Amino acid sequence: MILISHRGNISGPNPEQENRPEYIAEALKQGYDVEVDVWFKDNKFMLGHDEPQYEFPFELIDQAYPKLWIHCKNIDALSKLNELDPNGSKVNYFWHESDLGVLTSKSYIWSTNLINNGILVMPEIFNTKPIKTTIGVCSDYIEKYK
């Protein structure tokens, strides 16, 4: 099963640290994939949930691109990533608002619902447990799924 740390969180939400490059790097070092929030503003990529806060360190993509799940936070980020990697051959990215499920650039189903062969997102919110056919989980408490 693919274990995805939500914004770098491993054992619960930590809003002061979420999406910080060093926080993301620590989750990667512990062996987790990481969902990161990415903006494209003023002709550069930035990390941050509600707004762009931290410059996106491209060495993260170079070193850990197979383990990053890039949540585009504005349509400009989606458009720019699609321009740079139109087939999702390197980077796994997606964009959504209140959708029940979306397809990532690498054709994974990203959803808060249980879907066969999908990534179950934030199961702690809906008290949902992965099923046999769940291929991954993204959670603030990802260590619980080891």
C-alpha cells in the first residue's frame, strides 16, 4: 500500500510546519510519499496550503519526484505543470476543489470515498478504513497505516 503523508504530517496535523520544505524532506526520509500544496504565482512555484508561503525547492522534484503528490492549489499551477510535463511522465499532480474524486496526471484515482484501486484521502475525517483494493492512503496520521 502507498502511504502518503498529508503536507508532511505523520502523526497528526501540524499547521505551523505543513508544506515547509524541511518538514516534507523529513517525511520523505522516513519512507513516506508526501502530498504537497503547490501554487504558481509571479512566475514561480510556491508551497503553502491557504496561500503561497515557501519557495518550492526543485531539488525535491529531482530527488523525490516519484514520491511527491502535487496538489495544485490554483489553476495556474495546474496549467504550468501540464505545460512542463503534459503526460505526467515525471511529476504526479492534480487539482480539485470539492470533487469526490479526481484523476492524477499518473492516472491514480484520488478520493475521499472508498474506490477500488484508488487512493483513500483523509480517512480520519470520515472514519473510513481502507479496504483490500485500496492502493494507497493519504493522511495526517499516516504512521497508523504502516
